[in-house]
Amino acid sequence: MAYRALPGDGTGDAAPRPPPTTEQLLAQQREELQRQDRALDELSGTIAEAHGTAAAIGETATLHTRLLDEIADDVEAGTGHVERETSRLDVVRARSDTKTLWLTIMALSGWFLIMLLMKL
């Protein structure tokens, strides 16, 4: 099947166009410059938004860093308190003598048993 050119589709035997005039070229250049200006304006706005977002992220990161530092200080203080109390408990445990407690329990149990047998 052979290809046939359709009328007005730019193929076939259409007459060649004359070269653009200086005014037409200048108008095309102005349109292109306006299009580029609009694109640059849009890009500038996008960059400004990104700058604002980055500044907000930086402020948030600074705040979080400060809060984490405060938490770390509180944890260190709490750890120090726990270590001191643990040391005090170790001293109390070392000083406590359970032998006396067990002897007292056994003596009272024996006395209770004797009292019980005397009433029978």
C-alpha cells in the first residue's frame, strides 16, 4: 500500500514557507524570554518555599536536640540517685543480722508451745 499525502498535512507538494521576518524573529524571542521569566519566577517561589521548610526543620531539630539534652541530664541525675540509694541499701543489708531474728522467733514459738501445753 502506497502512502498518499493528504492535503494540508505538511507533506507532499505544499509550497515552501518564506523565511521569518526580523519582526517575527524578535516576537518569537520576546515570547521565549517571557516564558523563561515565568519559569524562573515559579522556580524562585519553589526555592523560597524550600528555604522556609528547611529553616523550620532546622528549628525543630534544634528544639529536639535541646529536649534530648535535658532528658539525658535528668537520666544522669536519676542514675546517680539510684546508685546512692543502692549503696545505702547495701549498707543496711550488711548491718542487719537475721540470726537474732530467727533466735527470737524460735524462743517465742517455744514459749507459746509451753503455754499451750500448760493449759491442756
